[in-house]
Amino acid sequence: MHDFAGLKRTIALTLFLFSLSLTAGAQSESAKKSIPADLAAGIALHDAAHANLDWDTVNGAIRVLKPLVTTDPLAKAYYGSALSLRASLEARDKNAVAALAILNESATLIDGALASDPESVELRLLRMENSYGVSVESPVNRWPAMKEDLDWLNARRNGFTPETLGVIDLYAGLYFARSRDIDGALDAWDRCVSESPGSPEADEARLLLAKYGD
């Protein structure tokens, strides 16, 4: 019998560890094309905010990304993601009502960015990753958005780098685990290790396979 409570705790730990490189897949795809210097700076600040979740770092990312929202769907999505970090801080400070309002705004921005450019791989990856984190850590249900992006990405896997495939498969496993489809989760984590054996995602998948593969 599968230990779903233990799996939930392990997934929560995986989310915490993986949050340090949450946008790795989106970054990999973004690197394939040139992006403006100001947006690149904003993305770097966003990622620093993931690694150092404090008010100064998060607000710095928001301050740089906000003026770019109307210039590029990717900027709009990263701004929305930065707002979700602010919501985490509000929740940590016991401001639940403020956190929920910010998360709803964040979701609207990210969904709007993707609606402007639905064929963007990096936007799909960013929303997939953000949706998982928000759904696990808050009352906001972003599972349907995550599932939509997983389906879209998996339908196009042949064109992706091993690093990107590793991100997709790790998150697919996390989604299946949340749905209590442990066999589906284990298959996805096996693919993660096979497709991207040297990646941080594969390391996380190995931990999950070792714990729940028997």
C-alpha cells in the first residue's frame, strides 16, 4: 500500500528544494532566443528572489519587471510569477487575505501572457511550474492549468532538450502523485532519469523513485 501522507511530505520537500531552480526549464528555452537586456535583468532578479525569498529581493524583481508587462508576454508572465513570491511572503506574515488577492492577480497575469502567445514553450513551462507551487502551497486551484500545459508540452517533446524534458517529466510525476496515480508518477520519474540523467531534476526523481518505487 502506498504511503500517500509520506508522499505528500516528500513532494513538499521536493518543491522546496526545486524552487531554487524553479524556472530552469523556461530559462533553457528562453536561452534559444535573444531577449532584451532589461527583461533579462528582470528574469535574473526573479530567479534571485526564488533563491532568497525576502521582501527586498522580491520587491526588487517586481520593480524591474512591472514596467515591462506591456512589452512582452514573457515579461508579463515573470511579473505574475514574481507576484506569487510576494504572496508567499504575505502568507508567511499571516496576511492570508492579501496573499489570496495577489495570487489571483498573479494567475490572471500569467494566463493572460499565455493567451497572447499560446505557442510559447517558455511560457508553458513557467505556468506549469508556477501552477504546481501555487496549488500545493495555497488554496488557489491551478491544477487544471498545470495539466493543460503538461499535455501541450508532452505533445511536442521531440523538439526539446534533455534538460527541458527532465523538467516536464519531474512535474508530470508530481502531478500524477497529487492525483494518487502512483504508477503514472513512477513512470514519469523513470523517464526523467532516462531523458536527463545528469540534471538536478533527475536527482530529485531518483530520490522519489527510491522512496516510492518498491
